[in-house]
Amino acid sequence: MEDSTPLRSQTESVINETFNTEFGVIDQIIVQRKNGEDFKTLTVLNSTDFAEKINSSLVGDTDQPESDPDYYVTFKTSESMKEYSKDQSIAEMSYYQSLNIMCYEENCVELNNGVHEWIDDELNGKDDS
């Protein structure tokens, strides 16, 4: 299949291959935790760093856990970048940190501790005030 998005980078390739998405551009990754009925944004991650961490931490495919996820990780194409990409522009992943599993719809992958530790470092490096 011919790539319709000239801006597609290694970031989009890794996420698309891992989670069966169809992003042309990913320039925002937002980590949230459900707080009652609302979602609290905890941090915004660098998309290139995140894709590299996923790629280096991938263990393999797995089943979706029956428990609730610890975090929701939203991959987005910002409004300003949508003009460059007509492909998928948002995907909400469920991240089960205690199990090192991340899912998008029915596509779940097991990750090693590298992602868990990196997200912890990113969250702990942010001031919650």
C-alpha cells in the first residue's frame, strides 16, 4: 500500500504496526487517569520518545486484561497538523501498567518494564500543582 502521508515518520510507523492504527501524523500523546467520571491529564509525552520506547520494549501480542486500565494514553494529530494528514487523527489506548500491557481496541501488546519505568519517570518529573 502506498503511503499517502509524506510526513509519516518512524513514530507513526511503529505505532501503526504495533496497534493496527492508520496515523499519518502523531504529534501529541496525552496520559490520563480516570478520576470518577472525569479524566485527569497527568502528562503530555514526546511522541518520538514514546514510539522508540514502545519499539524497544515490545514483548509480543497478548489478550486484553479483564481489569480496568491504570491509564489512558491518547495518540492525536493536532489541529494544525491535520491539514497534512487525512489519515486517522486520534486513538485512545488502555494502559495496564501493573501488567505491562497496552491495548487499542482488540489489539493488545505486552511490553517489558522499560515503558513502565519511563512513564513513571515522566509522571514523577511533573509538578502536579
